[in-house]
Amino acid sequence: MKPSDDEATRVLPVQAADSDATVFKPLHAQAGEGTATGSASQGTGDSWRHMADLAQGEHIGVGSLLKERFFMERELGRGGMGVVYLARDERKVEARDRDPYVAVKVLNDEFRKHPDALIALQRESRRAQHLGNDHIVRVYDFDKDGTNVFMTMEYVEGQDLRTIIRTKARDGMAFDEAWPLIADMGEALVRAHAAGIVHSDFKPGNVMVTPSGMAKVFDFGIARAGKIGAEHRDDRTVFDAGTLGAMTPAYASLEMLQGKAPTPSDDIYAFACVVFELLTGRHPFDKQNAEEALAAGRRPPAVPGLDKRQYRALVDAIAFTADKRSGDISVVMAGLRKRRLRERATPWLLATAGLMVLVVAATWFGSLQAERRHTADTLRRFAPAQVDGFRSEDDVRNALAALDNDERRHVVVDGADAIDGFLVRLVASRWDPAHDHYDYAGAQKVFTLRAELKTFAPKLDRRREEVAHERDEALNHLDTRLSQAILANRLTGNGADDVPAILATIRAIDPSSRLLANPELKLKLADAASTVATPADHSPAEMQEAERAARLESLRQASAAGDFGKALDSYNQLRGTDGGAPVSTDEPANLLARAALDAARAACGAGHWKEASDTVAAGIAATGDRPDLAAANTRYQLALAVMTAAKGPAVSVADQEALRKQLDAVKATDPDGLKELEAAMRSSKALPEGSLANVVSRLRSTPVAAPRVDPCARRGLAGSSRECFDTFSAGAHGPALVVIPHGRKPFAMTRTEITVADLDQYCRATRTCAITRGQVPTQPARSIPVAFARRYAAWLSQVSSYSYRLPTDDEWMLAARAGSDWDSKDATCGTASTGLGRFVRGDEWSSKSVTNPWGLVDMVGGIWEWTTKGADLAVRGGSYRSGPDACSVTSMHASDGSAERDVGFRLVRDIE
């Protein structure tokens, strides 16, 4: 095999190695140092050996997809071991990762023929994954796809050091220019040696230099495992890659060429060769290996720009024998580092008269103490309540700029916790909506400073995500307040709920927000500014377009904040403005679908499967048939059916088989969605079995004739706000209930008012009624007579075998008050049926979904609810049309049971 590049990785006999090529020696025994195959890796070893015997696999090239995950976009380079591609990680793309690219090294068939090499490579790749350092290319995984073996690693832009030497340092690079690269490479080896890993193939071709000038060492995945600290037989490395002999002869130490066990000293020899080459433009022995150079009596050449101390450190590092060579890369780096003026002057001054020595020593000690005090003082200024403490990110930058590199490193590393706390407090001083701090741009500057410092700041990292979510919620809330202020003609004034104050807050959060250019507001302001003699002339088309633009922006804000209720209202208003049928693929539909999926995902994470399913169903009812919503609805319906069956007292064989078929269908059509659903259920601790398939399989052990157990009679439910519900058959269930404490006889009450979806279930089951098309399934059922409500309660009692009925007035008040004096002033009770109320769509139902301490939703506002007192009927709680004066649990008036558009009901169920 004729080599095409003097630093390419080759699978060749050692004696055939050429120049800078990496050669690979098969396993061989060594007296006293041989490797053994341990039983712990026998299964893995057999697997890799079997792969080595297989025929050549599918050809991998640009456009190929490995593991159904890594898409090969372009080739980055190739060598004797294989080919490196720039690959796009489709899993990261699905997760909307901003940087989905990795480097993938696909090993060639010639390397694959050495099973022991694959075993060692797999083991050392796993060890290399734990080498966390800015100057080491991270190794993500080592895997196989069929007969193709590949390694995934961090993608680094830039040039390798070999190319830089050949193009920019043919006659050598000045030490000051080369030192940052030398320091980066040295730091990478320090980290690896501390982890017990010897690179064993260190060379210019295995160092990448980024456009910013940072050096990053790679191919630690094929590094040999050194035996640092392995004094016990139990710590012996199985399939030690050291016996494989992977090396580049021109950079290999004498001990490596002789096949001895690897040590950090081997990397130091290669490191010194690379430093010589970087500073002079040539290999110190003109690419002769250590054996040849020793036999020829070669000596390292002189290096311009190095003083005697630096040159001696470099010569010691390149000594041919290990006993004369430096054994610690940190010592080599200390010797190569340029000494500061104080360090250079101290030895000369100490050689002078005794008095001068004492003076200089005292001066040096004082300077050292001053530096320590300077570092300590800098750390102190990060603490709270300091008179001269840091007040801004510029203060921090200026203080750190006044320190040298060592001092700055001590501050950033030793003061990581103090810096983290300071940055969190600095963010709070600029962004804290609860205290009217809305400087979002200022908070982003703090996050930028954290990136510059590269400090460990877990609290700030969590706060970054929270701030982004709070920003979306704040803009969504401000959009709602702005719409209300516009419709109420609060265009001027100094109040917090007037348009100028709301716009000022929006501008503070996002000066470029589209909310600042609200078309409806522009028309209103134009009308207000016009005189009676010259009224503003706005055509109906202009007004309609302005209203549409405002509703669309409200929909955008609600979707970003995950506020499905507001998003649905804005969407319906948009459709009313457009006057057309829903289009499932336009922007409003996409925004509503996103809000529905986010809200359903949140409900799923909280364990509310019915709420998740109803939310997605509402999205489908509004937007039409969309594949994403349909798939999500199928998933949530499956989860609801399986978990309902698991909670039920009995499951028939037929129902169990139906659930299994339903699960298999989802696995076949939406496997990724099912995995995401099960992961969410596990994270909320709602799926201890691990998967829905396990839940279904365990239904077999459920006794068919088991005694009935009231699902709402479980201990601990009363007053806990946790849901329970009755099961009719596999997949069918009644409305969600919460248990109300009532002495020794608690009762259950529906968590929300009976919804359109609940009545639709009744109508479909009995075929005695039908729900009008176009109604939102999740909204409360209203405009029905009390007789219909009682028929629905009777049907629930029949199919569940439990007694459902309207609540008495005392029961309703006990539940609404939550056993105390709870009341809600945040409910949506509208502005009554005045002219202004009708102008702000007072006839449209709205709700803020306020939950009381016992888990009951919308006991106040939304719609009135029927209660009974003997033979009489009353309604309680206020509605979206009643006005704020009636917005209380104490609000009540008599009812004759006729259908009213703002009256609905919830039911009580007795507990056995």
C-alpha cells in the first residue's frame, strides 16, 4: 500500500512505516507486560472479532445516513484509518439545536480487519469522552452501523498545525506568536495525563487551530491507556491499546519503538518534536525516528528566540532515553514559559552583595503578597453589600484586564461560585418582572459576560432559560393589556393600565417589538388627533386589516408563551375577521398548533392526560386536519386509554387486546412521538413501569372478578387537588373529579364545568342529541336547560354505577371556599352588557382558568353555575357578562332552569 501523505494513519507493519505516517502493530505478547482478555469484555470482544470477519459493508460517502441519525454533508479529510466527514445530527435538528454538526470518522475495511484494534479503540474512545477541556476535541461516541465502524466527535473549524507550519512557518514561527499554541497543546496533555491517558500519536496533524488561534488536540480516541496510578491488578487495563503500537515513527519515543508500555514521557518526546518543528520549520532530526537519530549521534538544533533556560527545557524533553527525559509535561511548560522581568532579574540580583539580596528578596516577597492581595480583593468585590463592589459587567472586565493571566485564572476558577452569584444578582437588577425590572437587553449583556469568562455558572445557566420564558410570558401579558386599553380608549393618561405606560414597558423589553406598531392603536390615535371639522377617514378595509394585524400579533405572542387559551381566542377572532374557512397550513394555524402542542406537552408533564388530549382536540377543531396535531391527539388518547385501564378495577381480554393493537399502531406510525410521550411520562413519575407496553402487558394479572374499588376513595385525595375519574370501559371515562373534604363523608366534584366535549360523549353514546359543529370542545357547555343537565347526570350515574347530581348550595360554597375564606379577584367577569362591553366582544366567553386550593377551576367568573336548595334553583360565581361587582363566590341569584348563554354547571358525585 503506497502512502499518499506522510502523516496519514496507516495499518502497516512497523518496519514499513514511512515519515510521519501513523502505523499500527497487531497485538503481541511482552514479557512481564502482556495484555489479557478479561471476562468483562469477552462479549464485546467476540462482537468486534465477528465484525472483522464480515465482508465489506455498505459504502459510506457524502449523502449517506449512519444509524438513521448522522447525515454526511461533505468530506473533511481522509487517511489510512478512514475518512472524516462533516455530518449533521438529525436528532439535534429535531431538537432545534443551533449547532447540529459533528465530525464523523468512518474507519476503513483494512483497519476493521484488526479486531483487537477495534476493541481497544472502543474502550479508549469511551475513556476519552470524559476528557473535558477547551483544548481537546471532544469524542462523543464510538459505534457501528452494520459493518461500518465510526466515531463521532466535535467538529472544529480551522487548519491543522501541519498545514500552518508548511504554509506560514516554513522558516519557523516567532516564540511570542507560537506560545499560545504551545500553551494550548501543553494544557491538553496535562489534562489527559491527569486522567491516566497517553495520546501516543501526538503530531502536528493531530492538532487543529481554530480561526481565533486556539489549538485543540484530537484523536485521543485512539490514544493508548497509560498505567498512571494503576498499582493494583484489578485496575489493569484490558486490551491495553499500548500493545497495539499505534504511532507515528518520526514522533515516537525510543521506548515506543521498542514496544514498551506507554507513559506520559512518550507524549513529552512527541510534544518536544512538534515544538521544535513549530519554532524552526523543521523536524529536529529531519523526520528520522529516535532509534535512527540515536544511532547517528544526532543532536537537537539551535532554536532562535529561546534563552538558555527555555532551550534546556526543550532539549530535556526530547532526550532519547526516558531516564534523561522530563516526565511531567507541566515541568516542560514551566521551563518553556517566558519568565517575567521579575523572574529574570531575581537570580542576577541574588548574585550581588548580601544586602542587595535581602532587599531584592523583600521586594519580591512584597510584590507576591501584593498580587495575592490583589486577587483576593478582586474576589471580594464580587460579594454582595461591598462598598466598592462591582456594579456592571464593564467593572468586571476592567478589573480582570488589570490582572495577569495567572491571576485572572485564579479569580475565574477559585471564585466560580462568587461570580455565579454576582451574575445572577446582576441579572435580577435588570430583569425581574415581579419588581418592574424589564431591561431584557441588559440581562443579555450579563449572559454575554458569562460566555467571555468561561466560568462554571450553573445558577446563571438555569436563569438564562427562565428569563427567555419570562420574556415571552411578559410580552404576551402586555399584548393582552394593550388590547384591553385600546378597546377601552385609554389612549392617554399616566396610569399603569393606560397605553403609554404599557408601550413603555414593551419598549423596555424589546425596542423592536411589533407590538409597538399595533395597527389598531395607530387608527385610534389618528381618530383621537383629528378635529371635528376634519375627522379621520378610515375605510372599513383599513380598519379590518388593522384589526387582523393586531389579532395576528396577539396570536404570535400567545403561541410563544404557550398560552393556548389566548391563542385560541386570537385565532377565532382572526377567522372571524377573515370571514373564511380554516386553512390548516397558514401562519395562524401553525401558531395555534404550536401553542396547542406546547400546552398539551405541559399538561402531559403534569400528568393530566385528559387535559392534554382535550387541548389537542381543540386545536384540531379550530385548524382542521393537521398531521402534527392528529398524531399528537392519537398519542395522548393512547396514554389516556392505557392509564385509565390500568387504574380501573378490571380489564377484559378483548379490551386488553384492543389496547395492544392501538399501541402497536402508534409504534408503527409515530415511533419518535411515542418515545417523547413515554419520556415525558417517566419524567413526571407517572410511568413507573417504564413504557406503555409494560403497562398493557401487566393488565393480564388484573383479576376479572375483582371487587369494585371507588377510584375517588383512595386515601390522601381529599383536599389534595389530585384528579380521579370513573372508567366505563377501556379508553372511556367520565369528567375529571377532585375530592372535597366533608367530615367523614367527603364527596367528589368535577374539576371544571361540564364541557362541550363531555356532552358530546353523552350525545354520541345515547344518540338522543347532537352538538352543533364549530363549538370549542374544551369550553364549558352553556345555553342548555337544567333538565338536559340532569339527564346527563343520570346517564353518568348509569354507566359508572356511582351517583352524579347537581351540587347543593352548601356543597358548592364549601368546595368554592376550599374550607376557608378563599375567593378570586383575578377571574374574568367582563364589563357587563354595556355598550363598551359589547364593543370588547362582551358576548364571547373568556376565562383565566383560576384554580382554588382544592384544585377546582373557574369557580368564579367564566359562567354562572347551578346549585340546588331543596326544590329551588340558583346560580353562583358570576360570569363573563356579570361585571366585576358580581365576581365572587358569594354572588348568587335565583334561576328558573331555562337555557342562558352564560349559565352552565358542574356535578357532584357521591363517594362509596
